Amino acid sequence: MVNDNSSTLRQRELGKQLRGLRNPRGLTLDEVAQCLEWSATKISRFETGLRCPTLRDVRDLCYLYKVSEPGCVKLMALAQEAQKQGWWTEYDDLILDPFSGVGTTLMRLEASRCTSYRHSSRRRSMRGRQSKI
């Protein structure tokens, strides 16, 4: 089980465990999808951690895979944790606007550095061409 506060990691862990239940049973994504009347894409997204299943989805998968009750409870708890927002969402108001204040100054400095570099590169290539002519 994951000991991190990241909901993405919990989601991936849940997906890994769901795939670990499906594969030994020899079931394909299409077979599971047909049994549950879902799309294979939906199941694939669960298993890759791109989408978090609902508790009902986890319960249905546990029933299909014949998971024991304690195992199902653990998976459902992991699904609940994965549905929670990450700790960093509490600090959304502290994120600096990159287009104001210090962010703008840093962006201008970086842009001027890139422009200077490009400009000096063109001069060298022009000098090289002139000497060959």
C-alpha cells in the first residue's frame, strides 16, 4: 500500500492491484468490459491510474474477480483515499502569478538571454559564409 499523500500515486496503486486481480484469472479487458457492460477503455484507465474508479466500480470488479470481503474492503478504502484531493490543493491561493511581479521580470530576463544567444549565433554563421565567398 502507498504511504504517500498524493492521490495520483494512490490511484496508480489501486490500478496496479486491480490489474493484478484480473491478469491471473486470464481475463482480457474486453471480457471484463462485456461482463460489466462497460467499455474496455474505462477499465484500462482504472488500471493505468488515469481515472479513479467509484466505490461501486470497485465493488463490481471485486465481485467479478471473486475477491474476499477483507480484500474488497481494502480496495474500497484505497479507492476512497484516491478520490481525495492532494494536500497541495489547500495552498492554491499561495501560487504566484507568473505574469506579475517577480515572475514577469524572470521571464523577460530569460527571453532576452535567448534573443542574445540567437543573435550571436547568426553573426557567426554570416561571418563564416563571407569568408568562403
